[in-house]
Amino acid sequence: TKYYSTPTDVFRERGFSMVIWANHILRSAVTAMQATARRIQEEECLHSIEDSVASVGEVFRLQGAQELQAAEERYLPARAQATRAIVLAAGRGSALGELTADRPKTMITVRNKSLLSHIVDAYNAAGVSQLSVVRGYCKDKVNLANVNAIDNDEFADTGELYSLHLALQDANTSGVDTVISYGDVLFRKYILEAVLEADADFVIAVDAAWRDSVNRDRAADYVTCSTPNRRNAFYSNVTLEKISETIPQQEIHGEWMGIVKVSAGAVGRLATLVLQIVESPEPPGRRASMPYLFNQLVEHGESVRVLYTTGNWLDVDSVEDVVASSSFQ
């Protein structure tokens, strides 16, 4: 084995020119910066590039400034560590046919892991490690380690809200910020981080690029908000007015992405309203959906904050979506 004392020795031994090497490094860096700048210009948002650029910690490491990195970890808010997540995954996903004949949709394999595993990884990457999964169809197949399983044995006759009701009765989901999402929706880490950072009792992520969504020609959770997406919308207090599959196109401001955060102080109010809905003898009752809940929150005077983003999530509802999820990184 041959050892080199410096990088220069490597280049000299292999016939590389330091000038040529530096030139290629600089040119590749310019290309990467141009691509990032182009994406920021097109999307008018910084958050969407977070997953594709070096972290602040990596910058500190390269500079040898470990003490700065330690200080950042010590003093920045650790909100994500005090947050719990609920993943609603009780359904089969019958539209996928044979793919869900013996397992629920959330356990379909994508890139050698289940959809649920990718979702758990996204939560973990954002610092959320306490997760509860509501399972139902073929529940024994939902058996990930370090995940609290809650069973909805009445999944065939109940809706999303009943699954949420069961999860909210669990002692591990009370008194802390709680994020709720679906077991068939993949999302980038930055979307979750943006929702976690928002200071409001109820926060939902909305895709302003709804015309480009895979759900464009099928049922989707469209929203009308207090103001449409614009350059400074991320920093303004945009709120939900209504959510429905049948909103006229001219009134659509985006599509709900299947993620909502509820603050610790609002979890109790949410649980009370959910209980009222699922116990109501009037439809939809136990078959109520998450969008129905949001409309009820608005009707009860709650403010549901909207965070606009563009793309970078995937609702897996068809075989084509499963194929697309294979390239979703």
C-alpha cells in the first residue's frame, strides 16, 4: 500500500495538474450554484433547496469549527425533539389491486423499504423520533421497530378521523406538539421542518403548484385561503377558509399535502372536536375525513395557518404513483 503525505503528491504521482484540478472544481461549483439560484428564482422559496445543499453543521465541520457546531446544537430550539407524530395508515389502498392483496398500502416496497419506512425516516431526519402509527387492514404487516402501533379494528367501517380519535386517546400524544400525516404521502424533510417551525395552533402545508400535482385529474384536497400564494406569503399570516374536492378552479389556491401540526396547547381542543364528530349520529360521523375536520375547525372559530410550498411531495394512490415514488429522493 502506498501512502501520500499531501494531496499534491497524489496529483503529481497521477500526472494531474493542480491548476486543471482547481479549474474543474471551480467550474462544477459554478454549475451547482447556477442550478440552485435558478430553482430559488423559479419557486421563490428558500426552503425547497434545504435537502440538496450542505447543512450548516457540514460547513462548520469543513472549517474545523466544532465549537460553533456544538453551540448551534446547544442553543437553537429543540422543538422537533419534543414533538410527536401520528401517521394514519389503517386503509388498504384497494386502487392498487394485487399490490395490497396481503398488505396495506403503507407497507408497499419502494427502493427496498416500505412507504412507511421512508415516512419514518423523514420524521427522524427532522428530529421527530416519537411516532404512533394507526394500523387496520393487515395490521400485523405494520411492524416497524421503535414505532407505537395503535389498532383501528373497525377500519372498514370508519374514516380517517376515527383513526385519529384512537391515536389522540393514547397518553403518548397528549401535552406536546403533534404532527399528523398520511401513511401514503412522501414528503421532503424541509416541508416538515417548516411546519414544525411555524408558531400557530394549527398549521397545514399547501402545495401552490396544484396544477402540476399527480392528483390533478382525480380527487384532491383543494383549499381556498385568506390570500393566494405570492412572494412574501411564507412570512405572512395566511389562513385556511375551506377545503374540498369540489372547489371551483378560480377559487383554488392550492392542494393540502396531507400534513398538519397541532400545538401542545391545542391538542386538547382538537381531541374534543374529533370526539364530537365521530360520536355524532349525523353523517359523516365515524366516517369523517381530515378535510371535514379542518372545515369544522374553521367553523368553530379556530385559525388554521397555511404554509405554501411548491411540489416536493407525492401522494401514492395508483400504480403509476408507486413507479414515481421509486425516484422520489
